[in-house]
Amino acid sequence: MVSAIGQSRTGGIGLVLVGGALALILAGLASAPLQAPQGAADFTTAAQVTQIADADWLEAGEPMAAEPVGENSIGPRADQTYNIPGLGDVLAGQHAEDRHGVEALQARLAIQSGGYNRYDCKDGRTRIVKQIARAAFAIVIVEGGVEVSAFISERTAQAITRLLERDGCLPPGNPFGGALAN
């Protein structure tokens, strides 16, 4: 006859052995490389971060797109022509949307409504700047009727003035001179 104490010791040893075997199996699975099922490559990809270079010195240091352009985004799209009052038709570029996302579309819309400052710079580019909030500016850069970039900058007015002066777009001491559009 087996006592209750003997049964519990035998049962306890059995549980320890089963638990140990389970631990070994799990450890083996954890160290083995997982093989993706055939066709899974269509659904799992390695994300790659691509740094999109600045197209103009004025956008250096600006953040990358927070929100990509989607089918419901509003504003002129890349390869579409839009009109800038006082400047004429401009072909929207893909760079602005790739780098700045929906902010590129927002900048285009803000500039289209007029009330901006225009700077014809020594490098042949026209930089169009419009203050849209206390420390936010819509900026569109155009060269030969083609948009180089469009974005929203959160720099201060003084910082933008210094950049424009530094690169020959603005005479020193003439903050936000340029030709004001109607």
C-alpha cells in the first residue's frame, strides 16, 4: 500500500520532469531561426529609412514628413500646375511631397491665396514666404516655373530673415522686404 505522502512525492517528480522537458522544448524553439511560410515575403518587408536630401538651403533642418500625402489630402499635387498670384503657373514637384508630406500641399494652398513676400534671389530661385501663424511660415521655392520645394517652417521671423540676408535674397537690415503680392 502506498501512502498519501509517497503519492505526492511521485506526482511532484513527474511534474518537475514534464516542466523541465517543456522548458527545454521552448528554449530550443527560441534559439531556432524562424522560417517564413512560402509567399509570406509579399506581406513582410524590412523597413528601410531613406533620407531625402534637401533641395534648397532654406529647408535644411526642417523635419521630415509627419503625415504622408494620401488620396484624401487637399491641395495641388506633384506634376500638377498651380497658380501663384504675381508669379504665374508653377509645376508642383514630387520632392516636396516626399520630404514634407501634407505640409507641402498646405504650403502651396497658403501661397496660392496671396499675401506673401517674394524674394528673387541671386542663385536664380524665387523664394516665396508667407507668415501663417506667430512662428509658422509657408515657403515655396521656384526655379524657372518649376517648384523646387514647398513646406511649412516653424522658424522665427528673425531666423528666416537671417537666412534670406545670408544668401543674397534680402538686403541687410530690410526684414521681409520683397514684393508683397495682392
